Amino acid sequence: MNLSGDIADRLLISRLELNPRAISDDLDYMPVLASLPSQMTVYEYLVGCWKRLNGAKANLIKKNPVNELQQASALLEKIRDLIISYAGLTLQEPEMFPQPAGRELGPSEFVSSLLSLSALSTPLSTVSSPSHVLSPTEVEPFLQDLARRFEPDDEIDGVLGPVVRQLLFHPSLFRPEGLAGGDSSWRGVVGGVEALVSIKSIAVMFTRLDEWNPPHATASTFETVTLLGPLCRLGVFSREWPTIAESYFSEPTKRSRNDVESSTTSLRGTVKSLQSSLFQIFNTLVRASAESREAVLEYFATAVKLNIKRAGMQVDPQTVATDSFMVNLQNVLLRFAEPFIDARYSKMDRIDPLYFAVSNRIDVSEETRIKATSEEAGRWAEENKGNAATPNFISEMFYLCNAMGHYGYLKTTQTYDDFAKHHDELQRHHDMINGDGSWIGTPFHARTEAALNQMKTEMAKIQAQQFAFRVQLLEPDFVLRYIGFTNFVSTWLIRRAEPKGLHPTPLAELPLPQDVPMSFRVLPEYILEDVVEFFLFVTRHSPDSLDLSGKDELLVFALTFLTSTWYIKNPFLKSKINEAVFYGVLPYGNERSGILGGVLNSHPLALKHLIPALTHFYIEVEQTGASSQFYDKFNARRNISYILKAIWSNPAHRQALDAEALDVEKFVRFVNLMINDVTYLMDESLSELTQIHNIQTEMRDQTAWAARPAQYRRERENTLRGLERHASSYTTLGKSTVGLLRDFTAETKAPFMMPEIVDKLAAMLDYNLEALVGPKCGELRVKEPEKYHFDPRQLLSDILQVYLNLSDREEFARAVANDGRSYKKELFEMAIERSRRIALKTEPELEQIRLFVVKVEEAKATIEAEEDLGEVPDEFLDPLMFTLMRNPVTLPSSRAVIDLATIKSHLLSDAKDPFNRVPLTISDVIPNLELKARIDAFVAERRSQRARFDKPPEDVDVVMSD
């Protein structure tokens, strides 16, 4: 009998319809039934047929001549088609033919073969016989046959759709141990998916399935109901995978550094393997067809859209996607971005600047813009809708990567930082209770000890979570990839802002023009903010990652927007830019000047613009408009002081300061604010140190202290702890600002001699000198002064150095002499004696101070002689200072009359009329020439009278009357 396709079909159906469990009276039929494997499924039988067919074809090729080969091959292909057809039908309708009892049937039979593709996984199903099971090398050819048979008739979704669902929602992906599972079963899922999507038609099918991006998904369910969600949510973050932190980093305080690093390395290897596979899967889907590419883009966009709340201040984690899911998607997007991020930024202009006008993929309607109102952004979008084509793939990936970073990775970094804050709070609370021994031996002893142990347990748990977070957040390859993207974004932002649109070849000219382009203004603020946040995170937690790339980009970005602050509306964002540079100069490892120290002292842009940028921002931060602006400015200026300290040894920067001082109006404002800060900070720090001294003195008398009521002691101890926290902050800030004064007065003196500055400077120095060496200086003696960063020797040295720097200026000597509140000759004598005793200054320097005091005393005598004008009319007195006006002016809105020096000094700190709070500039004031003439005449008359009375009797002409 010649075998044909029809005969083969009938034979195959007859075999498939046989039921080994059937009972028959036909003696010829019974041996056939008995020979059938009782537990073999129809699918297994068909797989065996397919494997035997492949073997037959291989033998045929080896042995038969060409003419017989062609005829036999055609028949074998017909039989292959039959086998694959019935295999596909069996996967869809496993009950179509008799099946053994108790066996899993249908899609799960093929899923077991897909799960076996990972060499590192253990197959999750037991195979009955190798001859009836697909080997790992046979899975892909079998898939190709299925795709070739069912794709032309659009039946592949029904055949393989259930297989894909079972594979991607496999229970192994939802086990609590996640990636750390001992059998690495998740790798089998990855291997199976990679095999499926390697067939283009199957890859396209993935994105057609209802579960690809279901419309009913919410932010919290998206990763569990979408096809790739369960795989993408695997990770190490503690909220979704607490077992990993517990098993890999348990008892963190007892673990050695090598032990922690070993666990970290092991987990990172696993995470990298997963993320690499995820990218390969998404990349294959993107390349499969235009439709599948669009579906992938929508998948990413939906993940972003559903998780906008993740960027909020207080978010219930149960209502949004997990950190693992978002960070893994971020990793995938960063890999997609790599091809258009090259060192020369050659593809940067392919990023569509009109993206948000022509695309609705990312909804930014509720987002804050860099420097535009929502109305301005709406008008801009309407005006540009018809001016641009559909965004290209590069633009899609660029903007999606920015958005995913904002709602994903960078939100997770905030969670990581919150762990440290929570740990510090617990540590302080623990130390406070532990340090208060009043509970020992009381009825509260057991309860308090249990509370302390609970705090220790909680702190250990937080440390374990921190270690787990570092595994994924600070994985070196991921961080380097993110640095590359952030460099690109920061450069792109400057190119969008600068008028030529060519940055970085050549570099943008700084400062930027006053006119901010609308295309820059309407960008979502988060694009710029995330550049800052990422650089800030890296400089704090992984500065060495910037060794290869990122230092120059961070510097140029910071200088651009600190010299051109009007490009950014948000004052806190400007402060964060400044903060990122500050962390960049903090020492780490062997780098004494931080990761940015070298580039700050060598980059041409830094040598030219860093000093102007810092002085400009020092002034601007005085008024942020926020309710917390008074305290915010001190943090920002602390950072500036530290940066200046890091670069001060460079002569180029000192020359830049001299050049900056030529802009007298600006630099005088800067100096004035610096003096204001020192005045406030030193007053607060010395006041709080005095209070600390008083409490410590009270506690030193242990008998009297023990006699005090427990409640009183507890309250005083709480007060002491609060004072210690504040004093440490104030002394640190005050010390750094005094250091600036010391350095700046050595470099440039003229701005400090301006009438509106010199008197304030002298009064501040005299006041602090009295506090440090005067009769009450003993009240500043505290236990462990280094605990509060209080170094009275260094502080005294710096203040005396300022006196020395300015000692050759007559106007400074006169200002010191004019300080009637704090100046006393005896204070300088005590300061000289103390400095000699502790070798604080050299003998020549001390002699210079002594000569300065002589000059001050002479100036004081002259001033007292000049100012003995008797009673002065009220209209001649300054309304704020109650001193005689020398140059009266009228304020335009309030019509108040005030001395020019007084209003100048006021406007340096507050650009408003002090009498009615109306905005005011110095150019607005009106000279009161008539009043000035009367004051000059009054002074001349009084001096003439005094001169007449001061003459000796023989010099006075006496006219005798007759």
C-alpha cells in the first residue's frame, strides 16, 4: 500500500481515538489496546511522532538518492503538518481525544517543556519518557512548526495564547522567596519566554493578547495582571520581597563587611541576569512589527500613567506599583536609550522638542512646568500641534525613560534615604531612654528594657532593608547606565535653553540670556529635577561611579543654572543643584576634595563662573518665597561656604573673587548678607552653648541633681538634647561663615569698607570678641565641645584674623571706635594675652593688633570730639537708627525721610520700603537737598560754637563796653 497524506490522516485519527482503558470483545483489537502506554497523553504521543519524523527525515537525507528524497520529503512534510495540527488542537481542546486519568492536560504539557529551557532551573513537571518529551534543543523547532502551521489562519492566539498565560502567570513567580528561590524556577519562565518571542509571529501574538495591557488594570494590580508584569516585578526590595532581606542580611550588625559584600554580589548577579533577559524580551517584541512596537510603548506609558501618585509626598505603597517593577522597567528603558547616547551627542537633535504638543502618550497636563503656567503650556501646545510629525522611536524612549525614572527609580531612592532618617530617629530615641537611668530599678524597668530591645530589633531590620535596597539601586552597571542617560538629559536641557542650540560644541555662553525660550519653559519640571536628584543621590552614595563619566556634565549643568537662576521657577530645585555640588566636594576614600574637587579647580568654565555663580545664589537664596526660607537659606549658604573652602587655595578662584568685587552693588549685597548670617548664627550658637553650660553645671552636682523630682530631671535632659542638636547646627554654620569672612577680607577689602557695611562688620566682630574673651566667656565652657563642633580657639583666631586683615584701613578703625555697645580696649588686651598664652597668633601679629587698638582709641577720641553737637532736632535724626542724618533722602511711596546709608543697608537685605513694604530700589530714593543744607548748617554752627568755647581765655577777644 502506498502511503498518502489522506491515509496518514485517517491512520493518525484512528490512533488518537484509541482508548487504552476501553474494554473490547474483539480479540484482534485487544492486543492493540494492551500495547498502548496507559498514562501517555495525546500530546505526548504527538510529540513522540514529531521527534520520530525528524529522525526519519535525517536518515532519509543520509541514505536515499535525490529523486526518492524529494518524493519522501514531501510526504513527511504532509505528515508533519498533520502532527502539528493535531498537537495544536490538543493544546486547545485536550478532551477531543481519549486521555489518561489524573494527568495535567493541554497548555501545561507544553509549559513544562518551556520551563526546562533554563539549565539553572529544575523542571517543574515530571516527564514520563524522554522519547515523548521535547528536549531543550527541540523546543524552538517545534515552536517554528506551530507558528508556520497556525499563523496564516490567525489561529496561533488560540493555540499558544493559553500556553503563554500559564507560563507567565506561573506560581513560581509569586513565591515569597522570589529571585532567591533555591530551585531558580523563575529562570525556567525566562527561558520559555525567550524561546517563544524568538519566533516573530509569536512575539507579535504576545502583544495582541488581552492580558498584554488590560484596560481594567490599576496601579497596584498592573504588575500581576499583565503578561510580563509578574516577571518584571521580581527583585530584592523589601516591601514586596521581605524574605530576601531577612535571609541574606539577617542580623546585619553581626555580619562582617566581606559577608555583606558576598551576599550583595550574589544577589546582584541574579538581578543582572533577570534584567538582561527582560531587555532581550522587550527588545525582541519591539523589533517584531510596527504593531508590537506600539504595544510595547503603550505598556511602558500605562505603567507611568497609573503610577503618577508614586511621586507624591505621602503614598500608601499598597495603592501603587512596587519598587522592583518600576526599577526593572527603568533598566529596560535605559538599555533602549543606549544606542542614541554617544559621546559626541550626535543623535541629540533627533529628540523632538515638540513631543508634548503632538503626543498624548505621557500625560503632563497636571505636571508643574520649569517656568511656565499651565495656561502658557496649553497655548504653546495648541500653537505647535500642527508643526511637528509623529514622534520617532528615539523621542518616545527619551521621554518615557525620563518619566519612568521620576515615578520609579528616583522615588525608590527617596524610600532608601527615608530608611536612614528612620534609623537615626530610633537611635536618638534609644540613646535618650538608655541615657536616662531613672527607670532602672523602678516598676517600669522591664517594660523600658523591652522597648529598648524592640528598638534594636527594628534598627537591625532597617539596616537589612538598606542592604537589600543597595543591591539593586547601586548596582554598578545600572548606575553607570543611568549616569550616561543623565549626562545626555542635562546636556539636552542646556541645548534647549541656550539660543544657539549647539551645546556642548561649543559650550553654552554663561550666563544665559534673560529671555527664556518657551520650549524650555513648558517642559515638565521633573525632567530637570530628576537630573539634580540623580546626581545628588550618586554624589552621596556612590561618588566613585562618577570617576569615568559625569563630573564635567554635573559641573556644567550646575554652573549653567546657578549663573542663570531665572531659568528655573522652583527655589528648592536651585538649592538642590547647589547641594549636589556640595556633596561633590565632600571627602571620600582618598579623595580629600571629593569627586568634584579636581574639576572645580581645573575646568575653564569653573575657573570663570563658579565664584560669580555662588555669590549670585548666596544673594538669591535670601528670599525664596517659602514659609521656611529663613532656615532654608542657612543650609544653602552652608553648602556654598564648604564649596568655597574646597577651592580657596586656587589662585584663579581668588582672582575671580577680585573681579566679582568690581561689581560693587552686587558684592556689597553679598557681604552684607554674610555679615547678617554671622551675627545671627553666632548669637544663637553662643546663647545655646551658654544654656548647655548651665544645665551641665546643674547636673554636675550629683547630690543636688538626684534630689530633684524625676519629672524635672527628665524635662531638663530633654531640653539639653534639643539644645545640643541646635547648637551643633548653629556652630557649624557660624564657623563656616566666619571662615568666609576671614578669607574674603584677606583677598579684597574695599567692599567691606562701604558705609553701609563697615559699621555692621565692626559691631559683629566686637560683639563676638566680647563673648569669646569677655567676663562671661566661662559660660561657653561645655563638656565635649567637639560634640557641638565648637572650637573657641579657631573661632577666636578667625575673628582676630579679620581684624588683622582690615587693620590698615582707617574707615574700619573708625567703625570699631564708633561701636558704643561692644568695643572696649580691655577686650583686645585680653585677646592678645590669651593668644600669646596658647600660641594662637605670632608676636608680629599680636603687635599689629595692639597698634590697631591704638589707632581705634585715637579715632574714638576724634569721634567724641566731632559728635558733641548737643541736642539735635528730631527732624534731623534718622527714624530707624536715631543718629544724625548726613545725607537725607525721601522714600517715594511712604514719603519717609531717612539717611542714605541707612536705607542702603536696609535694601541689601530687604528690597522693600521699611515703612509700608512697597518694593523699592536705591535708584528710587529722592535726595532731600533742602534738609541736607539745613543739617549741614546746623552741624557747622554747633562746631563753630564748640570751637569758640574750646579756645583758651587769652585767645578770646573781649569787647568792653563803656
